Amino acid sequence: MTETNLLVGLAVLVGLAGIVVPVLPGSILILGAVLVWSVLTATTTGWLVFAVVTTLLVAGGIVKYAVPGRGLRTAGVPNRTLVAGGVLGVVGFFVVPVVGLFLGFVLGVYLSELQRVGTERAWPSTRAALRAVGLSMLIELAAGMLAAATWLAAAVLA
């Protein structure tokens, strides 16, 4: 295994971690690493792998928003609730390191839904939003892992 493959593999692993811990732009890191690998290998296989990886990550990015978004609409959770969760998630990230992003998101969604629908229906709406975010993360992770497997197979066989 060459140094290039080792560094690209490390960047792909960091990208996968960035999908699970949304501090780093995971899919973009994976795409960038495979692009560097494709440029450095300068082969038809390298560019074909880059095209497949790009397709997988773009498709995953589209599905990651479409499927959970439909579930949120079905549950009646408006976009403003997710925005409130996102804003408090960012604040939480700086106030409580590591877990603040998650805690802030949950608190923001809950408070928004509490204000919108009242005490009894706020928690079910919050759970629906959390399920949607979890599903979104799993979809992006699956696309990232397929992209990583595609690159790894090409790197090992090359």
C-alpha cells in the first residue's frame, strides 16, 4: 500500500467519522479524498471510481433530505422547528463541548414544539424530529460507506 493510499484512506475514515459526528463535512471529505486519489493515480479506473463515488454521495445527499423530510411532514413537524433545533444545537456546541450539539438540538426542537402545540404533543413531535435526523444520518453514512468500499476495492486491486 502506498503512502497516497494510506493518506486517502485516513481522510476517508475521518470523513465517515464526520458523518456520525456532524462537526466535519463528512461526505465532502470523502469526495475530496477520492478526487485527490483519482488525480494522483491518473488512470481510467481512478476517474471511473471518482464518478461512482460522486454518484453515490450525491444520491445519498438527495435521499438523506427527501425521505426524512416526508416523515416530518407526515408527523406535522414544520421546518421552523428544525431551524430552532439547529440554532440551539450550534449554541449548545459551544456551551457544552462534545454533547452540546445534540442536547441543544433536542432542547430547541422541544421548546419550539412546546410553544407550537402545547405540553402533551411536544414530546411526540420531538421524537419524530429525532427519528428523522437519525434516519438522515444513517442514509448519509450508508452512502459514505458504499463510497469508501468502492474506493477501497479499487485501491486494493490497483
